[in-house]
Amino acid sequence: MKGFILALALAAAAATPAAAQIGKAEGPILIDSDRSELRNDEGRAIFEGNVEATQGQARLLSNRLEVEFEKAGQTGGPGSMGAMETVIATGDVFYITPEETARGQRAVYDITTETLVMTGDVVVKQGCDVSTGDKLTVDLVTGNSTMDGKQSTGGNDRVRVVLYPDGEAEQRDNCE
């Protein structure tokens, strides 16, 4: 099954598909927020303030969530929305599943190309393993991912990955 941040993987670790997802998946997406706005003529739904989207065992938290659909009227007549095309989460974005957690400032899931790009001080945690960088790109079809550091000059803007050999992670306290 594929979905929003389906196969978040540490840059140096093997990608494994997760059953939890948000986006192109089976089952409804439940979205709670302080405010919602439907722009039918633009084919967009906007959710703002303490946004929490859940689908299955996946949770997506952000300050703002925008869902872009096929333009109104293209598939079902005036006043209807088509299929979801893009999901954009901004402001303190957290994606949480039983297997992993990802944090960044912006996440864009392009459902058409099945790619995810998360930017802004990205941290991905799987068990005790942690990967940090400025930009995470995931091909949700292949499960391949790339973590990039900041492209600025100066400072320590490189990708950092901490991996624990099997068995060692279980001995650490507070890694989960």
C-alpha cells in the first residue's frame, strides 16, 4: 500500500513500506482543525490551526494543511471535487506511525507522481536510529529516499545519521 510518507527511510537505511499512511490509501482521512475552508472553484480545501489528520495508524500534525483536488466540475459536474492531487502540510509538521516519526517545517505529497518532499530541519526517527538534514525526498513507488543538507555556505549543514547495530539499540534507555 502506498500513502503519504509511506516509506520514510533513513538516508542510509533500507526502506520498508509501512501499513500506516495518509493520502492515496484505503480508508477515510479524518481531519480535525480549528478552521476549515473549502474553495470549490479552486479545487482546494484548507485546514488551519492545530491540524490533525489521521488515516489508519498514521497521524499528520501541522499548523496548516491544504489538499488540492482535480478542479471542480472536471469529474462530477459543478460543485464536485475530483481526486486528490497534492497534500501540503506547513508549520511544525509531524508524521507519526508505530514504526517511525518525521518532523519538518513543510511536507508536499504529490499523489500523481507518488513523491514526497519534506523540508526545513528534517528529523526522521525509526526506533533509535535518527537521520537529520534539510530536505528529504522519497519516491513512494520504489521506497528510495534522499536526505540533503542545507545548500548554504558555512556552518555544519550536512546530513547526519546515527545508526545502532542490532541489539545495541535495545540496551539504550529512552530511545523510543
